[in-house]
Amino acid sequence: MLHRLRPTSFVALLLPLPLLLAACGGGSNASVSSGFSGSSNPLATVDQIAAEKLAITLVRAPAVITAKAALRAQWLAAAQKVGGVSAESLTNLDEAVDEAVYSSALSLAALASGNPQAISILAAPHTWFGTSVPGSRVAFDNPDTIYRRTALDATATYTVSGQAGSPAPVDFNFSLYSTTNATLANIAPDQLATNADGNYSITLDAATSGTGNHIQLASGTGSLFVRDTVSEWGKQQFNSVQFKRTSGTAPTAKTHDELITALATSIQTTSGGAAFTTYNALGHAQANNTLPAPSLGGTGGRLANQAATYSAFDLTDDQALVITVGLGGAKYFIAPAYGRWLITTDYINHTQTLNNAQSVANPDGTYTYVVSPKDPGVYNWVDTVGLHQGFLNLRWQGLPATTTNGGPSASVQLVKLSDLKSVLPATTKFVSNAERQAQLDARAASYASRYAS
């Protein structure tokens, strides 16, 4: 059946999928992703590893390096116009631009053959199978979520199949996007039918109705975006995903030079700067160190059934934000801190992001976090990793069908670190240096399996 939800916003990738598809020739014929690499890791597919290696060669091309400089200038101009740019922020600008360009290259590499491929994007740098893979983070990445996306042809037919992880992700969604990144349909965990072994298969075609797991490819279809979100790293397992085209006309394969031209051309257009400009302005839509009310929906491809807030912080060494959130019945919540260029930095070795499973709850079920550049000695510390300016993007997923306790909520207070104890709940968990290190060691160990070979 077709599951329709209202249009919403996620983060548009640097290079929109319709443009990528055009660059690769459009069209389709019956083909299948080339499957797994021999690893039990569902992310470690042959296609994934090949796309990562191809993308590395694409971003090294002189034409792409030239285009990247133009993108950097666009970002810098947008930031100077809205929010300003500190000397500290400039120290990680190049890293963020590099990751954005690699994200586009990875998306392009995934479409190079014309076969639909389940390629993971928006990831931190990692090393596996003998390759050091650059980061592909852009515009409010979530370290708890694996993002896999493929362009679709509305005149073709497809199946998406795989096996649900065990234990399953806390939330996962199959979202059909239009060419403008509006949500046309979404299948959430409670809507996906699986067999006793956790296997599933979804059909995508132009039929107005279907049996079982079905998504209608309506006019204006652009892509399928698959998100798996885990709150317990190393325990909950990502789903395996394979895309197969069952009818359509195959595009002509592109040469390496043609891929470079397509990537460089796309970066030099306004599309690259537009995503940063939009979300930079959104984060500065209210005063620094404040939070808007959580909202459901928006523009640009955000998960349809997700509530979120966007805001900017500006802190000194002796300041902190104390944030208290109510889940409103959500199964999942995350409090992530981002740098000036909308991406995380080192969330593996720092508590730069904390979800509800990684946090200590208050007795009433709410959660209180301290956001600061310096360690406040609180277990629920959202570490900005030394950055004094950046963004917050609080998110709630797995929301109930009906509002619970008034729905998701969030409040914030700017305080001096010396005044923390006077505003924190009496039950707040504080940690010693040794306890903090144990928390960080456990965090890094739980992440390690994600890119195990």
C-alpha cells in the first residue's frame, strides 16, 4: 500500500539526486546491486567499497579542486552575511568543504554504472578493507543514522529487499522523494511487513495500489532515501538493503572523465552553496543560545515523521547551555552539537552527540543536557569539542500517532559553569575524570563495529 505523509525537510545533499541522475544518463534496465563483500557487516557491500574508491579518485581531479574553491567561497560569503565567521571557525572550514565535495562524489559514483546501489553516505572518516575513506558529512549529519539513497525513474519498476537487523534499529524509514526533495511516501517500522526471519521486500512501481509493502512511483519521483537509526551503538544492527531494477531502459555508462566533468560542473552551480545558505539561515532564525519550539515537517528532505529544532550557539569558556527535553512519547531523541559549517567533528571520541539511550534520564522521564566547550563534570555533557560557535539540531523520531504529554518539548538556559549546580536537577549524575574516560572508552568501543571488515 502507499503510505503518504506530508512534505518535510531533511538535509538536501550537496548535489541533488535529479542532477546526479541526469549526469549519469537517466534511465534503467533490470539490474541488481552486487551484494556483500563477504563480511557480515550489512554496510560492507562490494558496491559500497567500489563507490568509495571511485569517489576518492574523482575529488582529486584538478577540475574538481578548482570547483571546490568556488564552493568554499560561497559558504564563507553566506556565513559572513548571516551569523559571522570567527577565526576559530575558519580552522575547520576546509575540512567541511572537503567532506561536502566527497559526499557529492560518492553519490555520483553510486550512479555511475546506471544500476541502483545502496551506498551509505553522510559518514565520518573511516578505514576498512585497506582504504582510508574520507568523511562525507554535510548539513546536520546524524552519527546514529546510516543514510542510503538511490535515484529512481518513475517509468521503471524496482524492488528493495533485505533483512531487518537483530536487534533492529530503534527507527528506520524508506522515504520516497520528489525531484524537489518533498516526501511523497514513507514506510516506517510499524508499516513494514517482514517474515519470521526478518526478511522484507518492497515493490516500487506506477501502480496506484499494491499488496504488502508497496510504494507508488508518482509523477515527479526523484529518489528513495533509506535511513536506519540506532540508539545503542554496537548492539542494535543496521538493516541490510539491496536495490533492484526490474524494468526500464539502461543509461549509458559514463567514463571517468565524464564523471569528473559532471561533479565539477555541479559544484560550480549554486546548488552546492544553497544547502549551506538555507540551513545556516535556519539556524540563525532566532537569537543565539535560544531554542525554537520543535516542529514536524518543513522542506528539503527531512524525515517526514521526525520533529526537530534548529538553532545556533555562541559560548565562552565559562558558559554552558542547560537544555531539558521531553520525549513526548518518541522512541528516540538526539542532542548533537555541530561546528560552524553544519557538521560534526569527532563524535567517536567525544560526547559531541548524545541520544536517549546514551544519556541518564531525570526521574520524571525528561532529559537534561549541558552543552559547553569545557567539561562540566556532568554525565550528560554535549561536548562541542572545544568549539565556541556552532549549531544544535535536536531531533525526535519514532513519534506516537497521538500526542503524548504535550508532544516533544525543549527548553534552554544560558548559565555560567560556576552556577551549574544551582540550575541542574538534584538527581543529576556527575562524573570524575576516571568515570568520564570510562564513558568515552565505552563509546569508542561500541562504534568500532560499524566499519569492521
